Amino acid sequence: MQADRSEGDINLGPRRERWMADALGPRSRALVERDAAAFLRQSLSTPCLSAIRKAEGIWIEDMDGRRFMDFHGNSVHHIGYAHPRLVTALKTQMDELSFAPRRFACEPAAELAERLAAVAPTGPGSRVLFAPGGSEGIEIALKLARVATGRFKTVSFWDAFHGAGFGASGVGGEALFRSHGIGPLLAGTEHVAPFACARCPYGFDPAPGGGPDLDVCRMTCARMLRYVLEKEGDVAAVVSEPVRAVPYVPPPGFWAEVRRACDAAGVLLIFDEIPTGLGKTGSLFSHEPFGAQPDILVLGKALGGAMLPLAAVIARPGLDVAADRALGHYTHEKNPLLARAGLTTLDIIRDEGLAERSANLGAFALDRLRDMTAALPGIADIRGAGLLIGVELADHDGRSAADRAEATFYAALAAGVSLKISQGTVLTLSPPLTIARSDLEQALAVVAQAISTAGVFTSSPHR
């Protein structure tokens, strides 16, 4: 079965069937079957891998007591699952004020908006809107860009994921969310090939040791985006992840060049940091090391502390231009419980130094992975930023990279590490920022072993 070149891993095929038959305990299997009978089927999520009865810290536990270190977590678990400080804060907030209609102000929502505006790179005087999820946050950003510029076109990147709504799917670049009966989507959503230096879509080989060979490629990916902006002439916004969640880290100077191209064309720059912001890549905002500031920043996922759905759109001063329009107007736009989750999550990230911790542990993890896999053939690249790490596999010994990645996925899962396959061939490791160094090292050893023995898994539980 051909792998889906998407942001998630295959949930169909013979390996999933074997996992269901051989690796699930009776309680987990019963609930997975019940789940599959109740929900509409869709790629990436039905049928489920297992059934959870507990999630705490870095661990998830299935209905039969089998435990997994969660290196996937849908990118929500930066502070770990069930952080006791967040649990306490939400219980207190429920007793004080559990809901506020959107037409009424409430203190937690106002405080969270002020806090985000104060720390955001868009500068003093920034304005905020909340949404129930990242996809809706992208929709708000798109509407605001249209109103602010009087234009409707966007330029974004193939292979990107920005959410599942029609607008978010339109600027996204994955077939699973935009093709085969789902379209037509938004008009004017132009796309270019993304930065992907390990497997450059423009055909340039990476430099020895990995990374871009800028003397040869001359950053063609950024130059092509400038060319498209100049040719189109009436683009409202460029929409992109500053660090791709695949993951791919941008080549040096890429975002500075894109920022200059946007400024020259009068185009807004929208950064989607829904999965990668709030410390995951080693800085509070994932674009910070790359020399460009956005006009609009979208956060989500981890902002709700792995408990509640919450996204935020932060716009620079000068973009408060839609007072006579409804950009979002969501029922839970100013929900005090959601806002308390965001405030407490930001407190935890700051007080526990989680962005700095991510940077340090991520550097350690990259070094250890490279050491552990140095003798293994068939590895195309190991890359990452902070605790967002990718191991890209190559074809080897008559087996495709996609087949090897899927086999590795199940081998790691059987040994107690739940990870993710991105783009069909990239083992993506995204643990909580609270993970202990010893647990991280153990998980990396599991992954290295899974790569070397891909295709074999045991049904014995990992406890």
C-alpha cells in the first residue's frame, strides 16, 4: 500500500490489521471496535491504534494497562498530560466562572489577550482574537488579510498542513485535505514548492553532512516565491509554517528573504505556529531565530495545555481594520475556562523554562540519534529544532523508505514509544518539553533499535 504523503501516518493496511489482531488487549480492542462503529471513517484516525484510559506526563496508558511514551500527542502536550498546576487552575476557574457569552467581556479572556499581545513578536499594540482550533485561526487570518489589503490571493507551500476547513485546506498543500472530491476550494490560493533541503523539490543536492548547499542552489525556494509574488502582483498574504512540522528547518536567510519579498510586493506574512510555537522548537515562537517577523501569527494546539481546544490569532498594529466585519465570532471566543488554560500554560512554560529546556534536550537528542544510528544504512537525514525531530528514511535493500518507515513505526510502538510518520518517510519525534533526559534517551534507543529491526514487533506489553 502506498504511503499517504501527508502530515500523518497510515491507519489502514496489513500492518494495522496485524497490530489490531496481535498487539491489542481485549479491553482496548473492544473499545477500538466500538469507536469504529460509532464514528464516520476518515483517513489518519479510523480505526484507532488503541484505546486510552489514562494520560499523565509523557505517558499514555491503554485499557489493558499497556503504557507508551507519547512522542506524537497531536502537538498539544508541550507541558505534558494532566499537568497538576493546570488541573488545579481549571477546577478553580470552573467554580468562579465557567462560561461567558461572546458579547460580554470576562477577565481571563482579556488577560490572555493582553499577555499574548505583550509577548508576541508583532509588537506593542498588537490585537488578538481567539478561536476553538487552529484551522479556525487560519480562517480568521485569511479574512483579516483580505480586508486589510483589499486583495484575495494567497501564496503558500505544497505539502503544508494548515487545518481542515475549506480556507485552511485551500492554503494547505496536502491531497488528503483538498483533492479527490473535496474541492473546489478557495479561489486564488497559489502554491510553490517548499523548502526541503534533504530532498529539494528543485533538484539540488544537499551539502555534505546534510543541509542546504547555498552556493549551488542560491536559495531557489525563496527566489521562486519572490518571482510568484511579482508575477501575481495582487497577493494578500504568504501563509507558511516558519519551521515545518514534517519537520524541516528553513535554510539560513530564507525567511529574511521572504520578508523582503513580501514588503516589496505589499503582501502580509502569516506564520502558522499552531504545532510548533510555544517552546517546541527551542524558542517561545518558532520563527524567532530566523530573522523575520510576521504580520499575523496563529497559535493553537499546546495553548490549551493538552486539555482544552484553544487557538489565538495575533495581528500587528495597523491591522485592526475589520470593525464592521465578523472575522470569527465563535461561541467560545471569550470562554473563561479556555482562557484560563492558555494563561496557565504560558505560566508553566515560562516558570519551568520549557523553551530553554527544549533547546537543550533537542541538541542532546540530535547528537544521540546520530551516534545511535551512525552504523545503520538507509537513513537519509536526521534534523530538527528543539524537541521537534525528524529521522528521514531512504530506500534500502530492496525496500522503499515508506515501507521501512511504517515497519519502524509499529516496532517502536510495540516497544512502548508512540511516534508519527510525516510525508510517508519521516519518523517524527515530538515529546513533551517536560520529559526527563533519561526517558528521552530510552525512547531514542527504542527508535534506533526499531529502525534496525523494522518489520518485527512483539505483542508483549511495555510497562
